[in-house]
Amino acid sequence: MEAEEISYEERIREHQLKIKQVFTEVGKVVVGQQYMVNRLLIGLFTGGHILLEGVPGLAKTLTVNTLSRVLDLNFQRIQFTPDLLPSDLIGTMIYNQASSAFEVKKGPIFSNLILADEINRSPAKVQSALLEAMQEKQVTIGETTYRLDLPFLVLATQNPVEQEGTYPLPEAQVDRFMMKVYIDYLKKNDELEVMRRMSNMGYRGEVNTVLSKEDIFAIRGEINQVQISEMLEKYIIELVFASRRPSEYDLAEFANYIQFGVSPRASIALNLAAKAVAFFDERDYVLPEDIKEVAADVMNHRIILNYEAEADGVKTKDFVEAILRKVPIS
């Protein structure tokens, strides 16, 4: 007897249900980081990379590792240090004495999920090697170019506290990250649960695999089909232009603080991220609230303030919040 063929609509509902199961499975191991998991999944399902900023000990490594098991993906953690070389990241040619020939030894970049821990601790040439791989989805070793394993998601972290011995990412490179997510401390109840779990030396966080690689690629196609009206497309453009020309949007109080507004990558990221939010919410159309939900994470790191803003204590977060208040949907 032939198996019943699942309709396209049923397959979408099945995938939406499985995404909810992903949160449940990750929650078996990671406490209170649903927001981070949500942003990681948005990046994974839209082909974007995520830059995380938060103090050590907030389960960034544990979250990515757990997510890789739930999604049946390969995971590599790369600790960025001042003495790290590009070859340590992408791989190199090694000489095989037995065959009297050079062979390729691939680096840890050849995985699906990459945690680039403290990316700002390595010099520019290493940062550039990673960011080139992010952009091109390929690396060159010797004279041969190798495609990276797909799906490919880079989660890079920065420590906002310790600045000594760091190499800040240039603005043009930070712009390649779809979102920059600020991770805060856990709530009291969540931290109590973490303490109880991790104080139990017999605790083993077992999770089930929920989505396959094939499911991930299918979900990408389904998110791509989510509808966004022309009105909301124009709303995204207005948000982007308000960051560049604040005086034209009744935001004159910020005009003297802005060195550069967001790049065109921001409008693309807002569109894709809003579609993902709608899909997670089991809708096939985007609402204004979907755009507003991701606006801060997409725009904050792309706005460059001047020294006057720093002196007056003005933050990009304040500017983005003002943009969302002032720019109408029409």
C-alpha cells in the first residue's frame, strides 16, 4: 500500500510544529535562553549570521551545542586568541612523506554551526578569513576552492566588559552579521534552576533530534514564500532611511549624533527576519509587529554614532526606539 502523500500545507504545519518542539528540546538542557534560540533559528532559516554580545557564563556555547544536536548538525567551537592564524581556522596544506605529496587538512570552519568565541581577540587577518567564509560560503586552501557544508551558521561572541588585548571588528565587517543580539543575565527563577541542574553531577541533558538538514532547507523555502505587502516593504525602507536622515522624520534631536545610518543589508535582513517571525507564529503573511520585533537586533549594530553621542550618553538603542515610534505605517 502506497504511503499517503502529504500536501504542501500539511508539510508547512508539520514544520511549524517541529520548530516549537526545537524550543522544547533545547529547554531540556538550556534554561531561560529562548530569545537567543529564537534569533539563532531566524539566522539558520534565513541564511544569516548572528553576533552575540554578553558576559561569560550565559550558556552561549551550551545553547549552540544543544541546538546542533536537536537539528542533527555538526558543531565546532573556535576560541579566538591573539596567536590564532587563518590556517587554524580554514585549514592548510600538509606534506605527506609516505606519498611525497601535499594533502589538504581542512579546518574547523567545515561544520554547520560555528561558535566563534570572542572573535575580537584575534587580529584582523583571522577575522577577515572568517568573514570571507561567511560571505562566500567557501574557502581557498592552496590553489583549490572548497565549498562549505550547508547549512552554515556562524555565531560570533564578543565580551562587552573586557577590552584590553582585543581587536574590535571594523564597522564594515560587523555589517555582515544579520543581527547583533545582546544577552542579559537570567531571571532569578531561571538561575535557581540552572544552579540546581548543574549542581547535580549526575545530570545528563539528553535531547531528541527534531529536524533534519532536509527539513531545514524545506523550511527556508517555506519562509521565502511568506507574503509581505508592498505597504510593509515601503515601511521597512522608511525605517532604513530614517536612520540615515533623521531630520526628515521628526528626529532632529538625533541628527547631530549620527555618523552613518544603516546599510542596504539592513532592509534585506528586516524583510527576511520578519518573514521568519511570521512563519514561527504559524502565519504566511507579515505583520508590522514582526518587523518591529526584529528591528533593534537588525539595526543597532549598523548605526554608527559619533563622539558627541558618546559624550552625551546617547545609545543606538535609543535612536532605533525613536525611529519605531516616529515612522508611520502608510
